[in-house]
Amino acid sequence: MAENNKPTSFAGVAAVLAAVLVLYALVAARVDSPLWRSLVRGEPVGLESSLSLEERDNAARLDQAFGRMGYGLDGVAKGKAVPSLFLTSVPGDLGDLPEVDVKKRVFLRLMLPLVLVVNQEIAEDRRRLEAMIAGRESRDDSWLAELAARYGADGAAPAQLLRRVDLVPPSLALAQAAEESGWGTSRFVREANNLFGHVGEDLTPMGDQDGPRMASFASLHEAVRAYVHNLNTHSAYETLRRYRATARARGAFPDGHTLAGALTSYSERGSAYVDTIRALIRANNLLRYDHAKLDRGVAS
């Protein structure tokens, strides 16, 4: 019996090794495959895999693809779910679209699923944390310690941690992404998926070698996640987190227009930056997306 099992065991090991080799080959070749994105980068995968390469890389074709899928902003505002579609980059020719409204429409539809899926990731942790605080779930000290470390709050009590483990209103994220990236057309977005003006060590501003270097991200999802994490952890945004917690305590959902008032430290422009973000929210009617829901019919 033992001898009969040996070939099966060897075949199983060989299959695992083959799968590992394929995965490493994808990583080495930097192939942007769903397997690589999910297993190696920990990113969501959805309907974007059904789009052709031209639809993903050409803004006009992407706009048509959104329409074919029935994905429209008016529908979302009326309660229609946002499709699970997570593009890794912005089409390089987005800025070439002749109509400003079309450019904005493509950018907002591209960004909204990414913001929602990052919020969804946070919401799952928040629900578990709330359940432990309320006694509906047994306290898990190791999980709480890991969560606190992830949010830069080692040793924080669960109730204090709850202030950090919270969502960023889509209206705020969309407005800041639009402002910081020129509606997805800036060089930093095209070359580094840098949507929110994150400073780093990767790119130098063109024509300004002494200017601040900018961060580079492997994907748009990684950039959105870094942005939300920044607002949830950096000491500069403690006021934003306090505003958000106060709204929660009143039973209200914190909206982007209100929270924008706590962003004076986000830019050296201070209060003028806040005014710009609020103007973007109003002019583009972004508050109507704060209650948007991601279609959970596609695994993410």
C-alpha cells in the first residue's frame, strides 16, 4: 500500500513545485496577471480581467466599455451597485480626451471601485473590532495587537483604535485624487500611479532636481490604500479622525465635505487647499457617491 502511494505523493509535490515556478516566472517577468496581483501583491481582482488590453489602455475605449457594462455615475447615485472593476493604472491618453466631462467621467468611474474596495477591507476589521468592544465576539488579544501595530497605535485600547480603523468618504478620496493628479493626467500618475501627491524616493519633479521626490506605487489600488492609511494613522490628521468619530457618535455617516475641513496640513496651501477640495466636491456633486456600494457578486 505504501509503495502505491509514492507516485501520487510525488505527483502532488511536483504539481505544487510547478505552480510555484510559474508564479515566480510571472513575478520575474512582471506579468500583470490576476494570479500575480492576488497572491503576490494582495490586490483585488474583478471584472477588469474581462476587458481587452485596448479597453484598459485607451481612455475612449474604456469609456465605451463602462457604458457597455451599464456602469454609469447617475445609476450609482440612484443606488445601483458599482461593479468590481479594479484597473491597475490610468490610461495614458486620458488627458487627450477632447471633452472635459468625458475625462472626468472616466476618471471617477475608474477610481470609485478602488476607493470602495479599500474601504471594504477596513470595514471588515472595523466590524470585528466593534463586535469585540460590544462583547458580541470573544476578545482576541493577538489580533488586536496586530491591528494596533498596523495602524501605528501599539498599546491602544480597542475603543481608541476604533478611531483609526474607519472609512474615508468616497467624495473626499475622489476630490483629492482629482486635485492631486489633474484628473488622472499628471506625469506622476502615468509613471508611478501616484494619485495623491505622496512624497517618496522614486521620482524627481521634471525640471526641478531640488524639488521633493515622489513615491511610486505598483498599482492604483496600492496608492489608494496608502492614501487611506495615511489619513488613518498620521498625527497630522488626528482632527479628521476626531470629526469622523464625532459624526459616528451622532449616528451620522461622515461626509467628505465636512472632513475636508481637517486637511489644512495635507498641502502647504493650508486653508486654500481645503477650499479647493470642497469646491471640487460641490462642483462635481461627489457627495452622492458617499453611500455607493461595491457589487459583491464578483470575488475581490
